[in-house]
Amino acid sequence: MKRTFGIALWTLLSGCAVLQQKTFDEPSPAARILLNEGQFVEATLMRRFADGNLLVRLTDDSVYLLGPKQTCSWCWMYVSRRVYVELAERSAVLLSPKGERMECWNGGPTESY
């Protein structure tokens, strides 16, 4: 009985891990269309602060502070995961691998992180 339960639990957890990895890492077809239309670069969403501001690290190791223009309902799910960002002088667009967009203010690069 214990062995059967252990095998079932291991199978369930390993399946969820694979599902979660695929769901969060690969851009969806909708995201691919948006990525081709804009000038998005790959980034890692490092932190979401209590006030809603975000820290993203680009592939060149620069870190930017972004201030969402409205509450981001999906950002917390992508902390420490890959996202895409399109930076302009004062604004930015954050894009999830699912294709969810968030308009942000570009707070510029920060040296603190």
C-alpha cells in the first residue's frame, strides 16, 4: 500500500513539474505573434514589490525598474521566470510567455540589484 501510494505521488508530482515547466517557459502562439511584431527582448522577472513595481533583468545583466500602469494580475506567477520586455524611453511593455501584455512606466536601469 505504501509503495503504491509513493509511486502514484511521484508520478503525479513529476507530471505537474513537466506541465508547469512547459506552461511557463515556451511562448504560446499568441505570444510568438506579438514577439514578431515588436522589439521585445528576453528578460527574467526578478521581483514584484508590494507596491506593484517590478524588477526585470535583461540578458545583458542590466536591471530595469518597471511600474505597471495598472495592477498586474499575472506578474506574480512569473517571478524568477522568463518574460519579454519592450523598452522605450519612458514606457515599456511586459509580455508573458502566454501572450499577456502589461503596459508599464520605464523607471530606467538600476544598479541596486
